[in-house]
Amino acid sequence: MKKLTAPQIKSALKRATGWKKTGKVISRTFVFKDFPAAIKFVNAVAKIAEAAWHHPDIDIRWNKVTLTLTTHDSGGLTRKDFALAQKFSRLGC
């Protein structure tokens, strides 16, 4: 998959509400009412990620889950990262 250019990333970030770019990754922290709700979200993320064969880094802190996406094989951000970001955002709403 081809790495996105800086203008493409800027445009994609406008549609990826809540996601922030840091270096070659995008990330977002989701906050839930408690630990079981956070884990339920992580399990749903895992199903989507496995189906897409593209997996985020996941950091779980009691009721907070931070997802980080990048396409390692491409050396940066691709359309796949932003497509998954939007799917994960719909889960976390």
C-alpha cells in the first residue's frame, strides 16, 4: 500500500474526528464508563482489525483505550489506517 503524502494526510485527518498525528502514526484515546466497557471495545476492535489484517497498537488504562495506527510495511500512514480509524471511531461513540 502506498504511503500518503502530507496533503493527503491533512485531508484524511479532517474526516478522522478525534485522531491526532504524531510522526508516522495517528492515535486516539477512547474513554469508557469502566474497565469491562473498555475491554468490550477492545474485543470489537480486534475483530475489525483481524478482518482487515491490519492491527493497531492498543494501550489499555482501566477505562481508557488508546489506539495507534500506522502501516509499517509502507513506512508511514496509508488509506488503510484512516479507514480503520473511522471504523474504530464508530465503535467508540
